[in-house]
Amino acid sequence: MAILVRLNDHSRRGLTELSRKSSLDADKLESALGLRFNDKNLLVQSLIHKSALNEIDHLTVGSYERLEFLGDAVLDLIISNELYQRCEHLSEGGLSKGRSNLVCGPTLSQIAKELHLGKLLVLGRGEQSTGGRETESILAATYEALIAAIYLDQGYETAKQFVLRTFGTRLDDLSQVEISSSNYKSALQEHYQAQGFSSPTYNLVAVDGPDHDPYFTIEVLLGESQIGIGNGRRKLEAEQNAAENALNKAQAEFGL
């Protein structure tokens, strides 16, 4: 069975065009995932990049962007819960560092490659020609979107089992999670919490560059005041750089 999308009478041409742009076979993908979707639209949407929307008429599902937003939160909850349950020796800061090291672009994109999601992505011609199927940020976002699709269709427990299975040996011994000394976000948070302040927050200022290779600018705020700013090819990288910038400023001003 080729791509399954619920169609109205005006959508047949869109599905035909979509089929030409992707090798997606919903039945085979479901078998590979070990799941059977009640709403296959969710499965299909998790694999559609926004660059394809302008090239496919009458498509009745959108891109994966909204699913990515939800999947990011679901994934954070799953990994946070696993760390909390398995790593009783870790403090709040240690738990945050452990989660950051596990939920990161390189890891998520590698899992997406193991699931062969890049081959199944529905991309516009521009993204296709510039290597979008191998782009780290796109692959990581697709994996998160797929988690959201499973969560919406099957519930939290099924999404959790999928994450634990696809993370595989990365989660075998969370008591040995490697804590990086260069985790500036956690260091900044610990510093201000020790001073009795609330945790710093991060705000996306700008996204530059093409879809397949975005460049993020993020500011870190303490209350409503900007205390640092950073850039990066991934949001997490930009946040880390913003936190490092804030720590450097604090050290220069107050001798921390």
C-alpha cells in the first residue's frame, strides 16, 4: 500500500504527486516500527517537510513542524522520567546535564538514520538537491515528529516503549551517563539558583539561512533582562553558546 492519506474528492491529484516524491510505503514502515496506526495521516505527516507543501496541490495533511513541537516535549518527559527513576544519585543539575547529553541533535539524527527515515522523507526539490535527507536538524526533527505521531495515535506508554527501544544501548546504564564539563546551560542555571534567582530562560531571536542548514540566534534571559546571546547550527548549540556568553560576562563583571 502506498502512502495513505484521507482524501476528499479534490485531493487525488495531490496524493499522486506525493507518491512520486517519496518511496514511503505505510504498511512496510508500520511493520518496521512494530506498530499499526489507527490514523495513518499522523504517520504520513511526520515525514513531510514544509518544503514539499508548495509543490503538492490539495495535500490534506501539513508538514511535521507541529508534530515536532509536541514530540520534543514527549521525548523530554520520557528521558527525564528514565533518568529520575534510574539515577537516584544525580542532583537536579546532574539530571539536566544527563538529559541534555542524551537528547541532542547528533543522537536523534543517528536514531533517525537507523530507522531509515531519511529515505522516506517527503521533500521539496530544493531540499532534495541540497542533501536534506542527510541533514542532522531535519532527521532529528523527523524522529521527534514520529514520536508525537505515535503518542497521539497510541498514547504515552506506546510512545515511551518506542523511544526506549530506538534509543537502545544508549539507555542501558543511565547511572553512567557522561556529564560534560562544558554544559554551560546547567552551570548557568546552578549559579543563579545558588544565588536565589529563578532559572534563566532562552528565547529564539532569529533563524537565518536555508531550511536545510539553519543558523539560530538565541538570547538567555534572567527575568526580562538579557544576560547573554549565542549562535549555532542547532538550537541547543545556540543555547549553550548563549549560556557561555552569560557566564563569561558574569565572571568579568563580578569575578565569579
